[in-house]
Amino acid sequence: MPLHLLPQSRRRFLQTTLASGTTLLAARMVGAEKSEPSREWWALLSDTHIAADPAAIARGVNMFDNLNRVIDQVLAEPSPPAGVIINGDCAYLNGLAADYATLSKALQRLADAGLSVHMNMGNHDDRGPFYGAFEQQQPERPLVEGKHVSILESKFANVFLVDSLQHVNQVTGELGPSQLDWLTKALDAHNTKPAIVIGHHNLQFRPAESQERVSGLLDSQQFIDALHARPHVQAYVFGHTHNWSVRQTDQQLHLINLPPCAYVFNESRPNGWVRAEIGENELKLELRALDPKHVEHGQQKELQYKLAAVN
Ligand SMILES: [Zn+2]
């Protein structure tokens, strides 16, 4: 598994593991009584929008504080996640080197705790400055030239991270033919386990003659056709709209719109993160809103995999 942000201190990681050993053992014993398989979970974050200045505020939100609060919550969980994924718009607006320098300060606490962090590119990111700040995220040989993609192996599923950044600070997203070609081949080569695809942009379908501005994925149709054609693909997870929701396509593909870590575009919507258990037969999600009084805080969704993919 590619460790994108490597733990800085192995010794500290071991201390963390030892410290939480009792809790983990107790959790396993409870699970064993109920004959439940051990579950691994992932912390899913999106749209952190970290600016160079940690004091920067947008739409009434201090983005650096929000991210730190989310990190506090992830680190306070009884067991550590298998990994942390930030699904794009890591930087504020223009993907500046100084934005990523500030982001790396916040993420250092996760690395210090021995956690791996994987980041996707959003329309407010820029691959060059991003790799400049996070050297470990840059593969020696990219799987797709000019794109930041990877495959993560979890116990019961493979997670495909795709790159929908088209132009920095322009809203439209695109995967492009070479990435779609790689993705379809990679999905086919890993079809014995369920697959979950994670990218920044939402799907957007419109007639060819439409003058409507594309704020989602320009090649949504080709992308969704490729996912639907592969029954082991269970879900597409995205961010971008800053609007938490869980839906399903007419072909039982789960569409999971992560909440933003940073600001919402609609005051009534929650910001925060999602605790995701990737199980053998289902995906269990729990919304952790930053406002504990938000009506959707703690909302749980149990998303069954398609029957075709279950043994
Ligand atoms: Zn965003």
C-alpha cells in the first residue's frame, strides 16, 4: 500500500499502539462475542481549503481551525483508522506552495500518530506545488502521466483515487481519456474484491447542445458507464459541492457526496468528515458534523454492495 504521508516517528507510532492496546483488545472481544469480523475504518475528509495564513477566514469559517478540530476527532477515536483520505480542494483557491506548507503543519499530527494520509487533487489544487510540499505523495513513476492517482488496498475492498483537476482554480473537472483508460484496466485487473472509486468532482449530465456551465465532471457519462459496466464497483465518493448526501444510481452504484471540512455553500448543510467502515458486504458511513447539534450529526448509512459482487 502506498503510504502517502509516512509516519515521521516509528517510536511514537509504537507508543500510540501500546497506549491504545487495552481498548483495542476489549473491542475485539466484544466483536468476537457477536461473531462479527474485525472492521477497519477510514477517515474521509474533503474540501479542507487551507490557505497560507492559518488565521484566514472564508464564509465565516476558519479553515485551519476546522481541519484541526477534525484531526482532533480522528485521533480521539478508540481505534486508529486504516488511513486518512482528503478528497481534493486541499488548498484554499490556487494551490499555492504556501497553502500546502500550512496544510502540512496540520497533517503532521496525523503522521506523528503513525497514520497514512492520502490526498486527491481538486480544482483548487496544483500538482507541482503540492508535490513540492508533500514529496512522499509523488510516485517515482506515475500510473497516469500528469495525474495524481493511486490504488489503496483495504481488507475487503480496493480504493481507487482518481484525479479530476483540469485547470487550477477553474470549476470544471475532467478525468480525460488516458486516465479513464488506466482506470478501466486497473478496475478489471482488481475485480476479485469490491472497488470504491474516490475523486473530487461530482457527476454532471447534460445534453451535448446545452449551454449550461459544467461545474462537475466533463466526462461524467464515460466515467459512469465504465463504473456501471463493472459490477464489483460499489461506490463513487466525491466532494466539490460542499453538500453531504448519499444516493444511488439506477444501477445500484452508491454516490457519496462528502461534507466539506471547511465552509458550506448553504448554511443549513453540515461540515465535518465521514467515518467509513469498509466491510465485506457493505459500507458503513457515519457523518461527524463539526456542529454536534446539527440534525445530521451522527447520521449512519449502511450501504449494501451489489449482490453480483458478493462471492
Ligand atoms: Zn471545495
